[in-house]
Amino acid sequence: MDFSLSVEEREIRDWVRTFVQRELMPLEQEVLRRERAGQPGLTGDELTELQFKARESGFWGVQTPQEYGGMGLSAVMTALLEAELGRTFVPFRFGGAADNILFYANDEQKQRYLLPTIEGKRKSCFAITEPGAGSDAKAIRTSARKDGSDWIINGEKTFITGGNEADFTMVFAITDPDKGANGGVTCFLVDRELGWRSEPIDTMGEWGPASLVFEDVRVPESQILGELGQGFNLAMQWIGRGRYLLPARAIGSCERLLTMAIDHANTRHTFGAPIAQRQAIQWMIADSGVEIEALRWLVLHAAWQVDSGMDSRHAQSIAKLYGGLKANEIVDRVLQIHGGMGYTRELPIERWYRELRLLRIYEGTDEIQRRTIARNLLKGHAKVGGVLG
Ligand SMILES: Cc1cc2nc3c(=O)[nH]c(=O)nc-3n(C[C@H](O)[C@H](O)[C@H](O)COP(=O)(O)OP(=O)(O)OC[C@H]3O[C@@H](n4cnc5c(N)ncnc54)[C@H](O)[C@@H]3O)c2cc1C
């Protein structure tokens, strides 16, 4: 068993670490100021400029296949990069990416949706959740009714990331009520000009999602992504594309937070000694250090399963559940170690506190991950003791 990184992996990781330190961290104060004024942390132009700066060094389309101009990096390498990006809350992501299910587009759709999305000229959003269907995604009610060679879509989607900025959506609608999720859900590519509208949803985080409203939106048959009736499978593929990447990012955030806590513990004196000398503080630091290491290996193990072509769903659920729970405990401890200052807006801890809370909710709540893990174990789909037996 070899846990070391190759020279190439180390070089790629270190390049991103330096990029984060040199290009992103200096923006943090301004990002905080803007977000607290209700503005986006980075404007679209600023994000694009940073993405092109990274592109000059070859960092473009981290997981996009090389035939589409991407780097086609492995899941393990991508997890390592996400952890580096997680060290800052500046809302940066590498350019050159597209939703995995857009690669199922036919040739004409690829020209209109996939390639411009990779180039950053178009913006997509993934819309399955509805006011009455979140964890229970099979309960969606948005419908698409056939009318000649068109489909007429009616319904409401909610909590759609990027829904306000997107110029097209991948929306999931019932095309055969009798079959429902078993062959009766279809995914449509729908341009905003076809008539859907969006409303921002104010959340406790900075990356506000939107609700999307479809009222008799007429969509030609040619806008079906994949096959008629096979939308639910596509939706599950989108959600399962990289569950390990969410806790991967949290590794970097927790490392940065713990470093802040260590610095503060060593310099803050009470009762004549640094608080670092108090066991109560030491245990919080020790537990956080242990949990970050455990999370790292859960994430990398899940990513390794993805790279090995194994069924990684169980490992990904474990990493997502553990990451959400532990990242929230760690940020809470770090806030506690900072005392009153931790609660202020002078420090970014409360910013992370709010952002990390989302990890326990989206792309499968804690309870849904537990449901999956328990079901796998109870039915024997996964072995107690893991893949090593
Ligand atoms: C910021 C943000 C961004 C999002 N982005 C997107 C997006 O881009 N696209 C999209 O389609 N969706 C998106 N979502 C939706 C997200 O995936 C759902 O909010 C999530 O799946 C939970 O669904 P829900 O909110 O309806 O909660 P519910 O499903 O109503 O759950 C409520 C509570 O009950 C629990 N629960 C539910 N069922 C069970 C069960 N069987 N056993 C035990 N407990 C259960 C849940 O864990 C939760 O605690 C986003 C959400 C947020 C907050």
C-alpha cells in the first residue's frame, strides 16, 4: 500500500497551492466586504480573468476529457486540487468545466450547449428539486406534455444553484405519469429565452440559489437530453458525479481554520499563560487534527475507487456524511477557540461557519447518506470491513 504522491501529482498540487496563496487569498478582504454588502464576492469578469490566468499554466477543464481541451485529471488528483481551493473562501473554480451529463448530448446539442459551456460562454443549471420533492426526488411533479412535435413544460423548481445566472437549464419533468421515475422522467435542455423565469432565494450562505418557474414553456423535441424517459438515470449520474469533491473542499477549509486556531491559541493569553497550554483547548485542536486526517483518507479512498472503476457510491456516501459532520464540528471548535472574536465579522470564521453548514444538506442530506449506508450494509451490498474484506 503506497500513500505517497507521485512527483507529477505533487507538482500539480503545489502549483494550485501557490495559485491560491498568490492570486486568491489577497482578494479575501474585498470578497468579504462585497458579500457582506449583498454583492457577489467576484464579478463574472474577475472570475473569468482568474480562470484565464490559470489556463495560461494549463489549468483548464480539470476533469474535462482531453479530447475537449481539458486536463482529464483523475478523481484522486481532482480531490487534491479541491482541497487546495478549499483553503480560501474566494469563490473560485477552474474554467473549462461542464456538467457531466451534457456529454450525453447529441452532436448538434454539443455544439450549442456542451462546447460553449466548456469555453465559459454559456452557463447551465441543474434543476430537479421542487418545493414538494427534495430528498425524495422521485416525487417531482413538473410535467412535460406532448403537443405535436413539441413538449409543453409546467412546474416549479427550487434551490437551483446558478439558476439566476444560467442561460439554459437541464430540467427534469414527468413525460409519462404511469412510469414516473421508472422510465417516465425526461431531461430537457431549455434556453431561458423559451420562457422560464427565475427568482433568487435568500439563504444564510453567499452562493444564492434560485427557484425556476415554467408556465406553458414550449420546447421542441430536439431539446431532449439523452433519451425520452431516461431522465432519472441522468439525474442520478449528475448527483453521483463527484460526491467526494464536496468533502474534499472541506479538507482545505478545515486545515486553514485549524491553522488559525493554533496561531490564536499560541498567542492569546489568559490567566498568565497562552490558552494553548490549557487541556480544554489542546483537545479541541487534537480532535480536529485527527478528524481532518480521517476525512482526507475517506475522500481519497472514495476517489481511488472512482479511478479504479469500482462502484464507489458507498465510499462516497461515507466521505460526504463524515465530511459534513466533522467540518461543522471543526469550524465550531475554531470559533470557540477564538472566543468573542470568532463571533465577529472581523474574522472570516463565521463566513465558513455558514458555508460549511450547507455540506450537510445539499447533494444528499446527512440522513439520506445514512439511509444509503445502512441500506448497503443491511442488504449486503457493502461489506463491514470495507473493500479489503
Ligand atoms: C444552497 C442549495 C443549493 C442547491 N442546489 C441544487 C441544485 O443545483 N439543483 C437541485 O436540483 N437541487 C439543489 N438543491 C436542493 C437540495 O439537493 C435539497 O435541498 C436536498 O436534497 C434536501 O431536500 P429538501 O430541502 O426538500 O429537504 P427534505 O427532503 O424535505 O428533507 C427534510 C429533512 O427530512 C430528512 N429526511 C428526508 N427524507 C428522510 C428519510 N427517508 N429518512 C430520514 N430523514 C429524512 C432530511 O434529511 C432533512 O433533514 C440545493 C439546496 C440548497 C440549500
